[in-house]
Amino acid sequence: MIAEKMKPYLKNNSAIRMMFEEGKRLAAQYGPENVYDFSLGNPNVPAPAKLKDAIVDILNEVDPVVVHGYMSNAGFPEVRKAIADNLNARYGTAFTENNLIMTVGAGSALNVCLKTLVNPGEEVIVFAPYFLEYGAYVRNYDGVLVEVAPDTETFQLNLADFKEKLSEKTKAVIINNPHNPTGVVYNEETIRALAEILKEKQEAYGHAIYLLSDEPYRELAFDGATVPFVTKYYDNTMVVYSYSKSLSLPGERIGYVVIPDEVEDSADTIAAATIANRISGCVNAPSLIQLAVARCVDAEVDLGYYDRNRRTLYEGLTKLGFTCVKPEGAFYLWLKSPEEDERQFVEKAKKYNILMVPGRSFACPGYVRLAYCVSYEKIVKALPEFAKLAKEYA
Ligand code: PLP
């Protein structure tokens, strides 16, 4: 018999994954070119050529015992140094390899942070809508997830409700910037305001409140939007990063967490996080891809590709009368369902072979998410189908 804790997961198996399966089914039935699958954040821009070259070079040049061997649980020191130097050059920070732990993607990095910090019963605050796995990650450590209500005018951080939700029991707060599923970017002013509230509450409660900044979409910001580097605004910050989206490597499972020296008890925290990486069963992040990303620290995502998709989809859908949040980052578009129960809207869309994810999969019913990390041609071809869908609500 499986563990009690796993039973709810069987019941609510991720709607996004189910949608992915549905996409495959429709593709087999109608042909993949006639299915408009906007359900999954699986980047379709290929990984940079530089990465393939790096992998080949590493395999040819580096001792196989090193390439395929165990290393420090935090990852290869020279890999961590290359990334720390790159962050320092970009953000004016002063990290060393000791401030970085290589992880099995952002998902694992978040688990490492939560395992390091959260005692049973302590609270972790998230802002709706949010990446629903956060709830599972917090429950892994018997933490209590506390949701801040969405600001449905702007989908920026609802700081008024945040203040209400902070309590003596708050141990950590998770933000995600640029944002999945809304595509918004929190600017410097917002991050400053968030930091001020956290500083005040730390003072009032007399203990640290950690800010976990989940940033797998860091480089995906458009129209000149800048993504603030949060460690500069609030000392007790850990930055979680992934190469899944920026280098199109979701299957490789590679990311890292930055734990600055300014974090309370930083030496113990870094040591505990390194152990958490090990005892979670990951042991260390995959070795070959660690070495490869270190050689690609300055590789860039093809932002123009996503930008063209973003503009075409946003303009196309708003012209048809749909209400969308203007996306400034990541590769998602957040659309207000024209009927109250967005699941009905998602069902109607399937008639036109359009697949979208209901907002309740992000704890925000009444909206749907479209992932536009698909081909440009697919977006162009989907728009007449969206026009038919729009007519059902005219
Ligand atoms: N955080 C957010 C907001 C995400 O959207 C995702 C993946 O879609 C992740 C974390 C997990 O990323 P990774 O593939 O690096 O585990």
C-alpha cells in the first residue's frame, strides 16, 4: 500500500501533464500540424550550438574519470566559480564558488532550500497564481503553504495581502520572476517594497524570513524590462536558477542555488544545503552537463524568437476580443476566461484542437495559460482557430 501522503497526488495528477498527453492523442488523430498545443513550457528553440560543441570538446579533452565521476556534492568548484564570476560581472555581486550549489534543475534547488530551512509546521508563503509544484515541495518537508491572493488588476505582487499573511510561523517566501504563468516581471520598485516588508517583519518576529527567488526565466525579459537581482535588496535571499528554459535543456536537469554570505548563519546554511542536495538522493548535479554549462555562461537564448511569438499571439488574441495580461517575460500568456469556469472554456477550445491550461492549475481559476514556446508558424495557424473560438462568445 502506498504512503498516505502520496494518495492525494494520484488523485490530482498534474493537469498540465494530462494536457500534454491529450496533445499527443490529438496529434495522432489529426496530425501534429493541426494541433495547437500551448500547454507545456517545453522550449522549442534548440539549445545553442555552442553547448553541443562544449559537450563534444569535454568528451574529447577531459579525463573521463573526471567527466563521469563523483565530485563535491555542491558540484565542480571550477563550474561554480565560472558561474559566480559571470553573475558578479552582470550584477555587481561578489560571489565565490562557495556561494553556489549546482542542482538537478530549479525543482531540485527549491527542494534543497526548503529541506535546509523548513521545520514541520512552519509556513512558506507563495503568491497566487503560482507554479503548483511549490505546494508539493513545501509538503515534502511538512511545511504549511500559505497563499497570497492574486492582484487581478495587474498580477503584480499583492503586497497588502502579503502583509496580512506573514506570521510568526513564516519561515520562507517564494517569488518567481519573470513569472510563470502570467508573464509579468516584478520591477525594482516592487522588489524594494517586498524587501522592506520582510525586513520589518523579521525585526518584529525576531527571526529570519528567507526569500527564495525562483528565476528559471531570468533571461527571458522583453521590451527592455530588467529583472532585479534580489540578493542586492534583501540579505536573507537565495536565488534559484535553471538552464531548462534559458538554454533549452529541461531534460538535462541542471540548475543551481546561490546562497550569499549575507544570509544568516551562511556557513551552516551553505553546508546544510550541500548535505540536503546529497541526502535528497541527487548526490550531485549531473557531471557532464555541469561542465558544459560552465563553458556556455555567456551563451544567449534566442530572445527574438520568443518575442515575435509573444507579440503575434498577444496582438492576435486581443484583436479577437480576449483580455490578456501583456506579457513582459518568460514565455507564457495569461488570458482571462470569457466564461466564469475556465475549464468550460478550455474544453470548448479543444473543439478547435487548441490546448491551454486552466488557471486553477496555478491556484487562480477564471484564467488560462498559453505557453508560446512553440513554432511561430503554429501561432499564425492557430489564430483563425482562436477566431472561431471567440465567435462562441460573441
Ligand atoms: N519554477 C518555475 C516557475 C517553473 O516554471 C519551472 C518549470 O517549468 C520550474 C521551477 C522547474 O524547473 P526545472 O526544470 O529547472 O526543474
